[in-house]
Amino acid sequence: MRREAATRASSRAKKLIEPFDIKEIDMKFWQLYVSTKNLLSRQDGQDLIEYALVVALIAFAAIGGMGSLAGSINSAFVQIGTTLTSAMA
């Protein structure tokens, strides 16, 4: 009777120590590996980043060009103002 109780207690302890089957653990690790590999190989967000970089490059070019364009516009208005002032006098 004590021997049977000890055997049952031993089998319960073994179940507590090893609650998972090794094949089940291997399958879980394989699923984790495949999910991680798929996540890292996705290219969905790359297009968005490329468009953002192109827009930033265009914005920097426009900002750089605005300084030159603003100088040209300013000199044109100064010339127009000088011409009008000379014509009025």
C-alpha cells in the first residue's frame, strides 16, 4: 500500500516537473522560429520609408532653392520699385 502511494506520488511529481511533451516544445520553438523569420523578412514598411526619404530630399532641395529664388524675386521687386520711382519723378 505504501509502495503504491509512493509510486503515485512519484508519477505526480514527474508530471509537475515535465508538464510538456518534448515534441510539443519542439513544435512551439519551430513555430516561434518561423514567425520571427517571417516578421524579419517582411518588406511592407520599406516602401513607406523610401517615400518618406524621397519627400525629405525634395523638401531639402526646395529649402535650398528658396534662398536663391527669394534673392532673385527681391532684386526684381527692387528694380521695379526703382523704375517706378524714377518714372514718377
